[in-house]
Amino acid sequence: MYWVDSALTRKNMYCGEEKIGTSYFNAREIELAEHLFEEMNAQVGTWKEEIPVDEWAKHPHLCHIDRHGTLPVAFITFYAAQKSQFDTKVFAGSSNTTEKRWNHLNIRVDTVDRFQGAESPIVIVSMVRSAPLGKGGQANLKRLLEQQAPSQKILVNSNANKDQVNIMPPHTGFAKSPNRVNVAFSRAQNLLIVLGNRWAWNGVKVNIKRDDGEKERFPYYKQLMNNTIRGGMLDGRNLL
């Protein structure tokens, strides 16, 4: 599992969410997913050329190649607007099967709810929510990042001083639901990649019910980032 931080561009511009109707999308996370699928497609193509077909069954990824010679992968999100924007940006509103953009991949794009019960060798989860900065926030952020790397010392969830920037945790029920979180993060057979603003999600708590019936607001994402991610935390600025 990898978490790719989508908070900043290479020019240290903050990447906030945008709203369509009652739903949300995040253009930065779509760009990052597009880049990752390009890399995956190239890698699968290289493997298929270098590894004999009779050895594919022993390969951790090629063993999942379907009858069309493509690797099933998925892009899922909690928000319908993100799914729609991904389809529009990446496939011109169509699908990978029609457009044949990535000839070694068979991409399913869906919401977390609709993906329930399904699996895929590789899953990218787009978290989307990234609250816009307050007045003067971008200028202050740029000033601070000229002096030091992003960290929890300068990117805080509340009560920022002059040498800090408030990154508000998302106010969302979707990703606070244990069932939806479980669906989103347990559908990958080989590789899970989460795209999200790490500084925002660090402050989100998930509502859980203990075996004794007690309810608790658990800092799930903070624990995930600090203890659970086996692949590592990646800065999206190093990718794109």
C-alpha cells in the first residue's frame, strides 16, 4: 500500500477540492492517477515482452492478465463528480475499452459504493476532499515552503499561528463510515494506492463501534499513515 500526497503541485501551489452540485472532485488527483496509469501501462508492456507467456502464471501481476491480454485495474472514489470528471478528462467521457488509451490495462472507474463486492489486482482510491485555504493561506504557505519542507509543524488542522497554515479536515460522512472505508481499502488483491491530501485527512476521525457497544471516534487515517502503510508515503510532487 502507498499513500500519494496530493496536497501540492511542484510549484508548491495548494490543490483544493471543487464542487459540482452536491458532489466534489479533485483535479490534482485525476492528474496523478492519469500519470500512474501511464506508468503501469508501460511497465505491464515491458513485462509482457520480457517474460515468456508460460511464466506469467508465476508473476504477481501478470498472473491476473485477462483473456484480452490486459491487466484489470480500478480507479474508485467516494464521489460521483470525481468519477465523472475522471471519465471526461481521461477518456473524453467514454471508457478505456472504447478509447484504447492504455492497451495493456483494463480500467474500471467507479464509486466506492458501486465497487462493493468487487476486487482488482491494482486499485487506486481517490479521497478527493481537500478544503480550500483561507484568505492569505496560499501566500503564507508559499513563504513557509521556501524555508522548509512540508510537515505537521507548519501544516496544522486548527489554531494556526503566523508560521503555520490551517489545513481543515474534510467534513464528510462518506469516508468516516467504517463500511465504506473497508470497501475502499480492501478491494486490491496486489497493490493499493491512495491519493489524498495527507495533511487534511490526518485530522479525520472514523466513527467505530467497539465489541462492548461503546462508540469511539478513532483517528483512523492518522494511524494508517503512521503505522499501516507498508509501501510508504509518497509526495505527489515527485511524480508530477
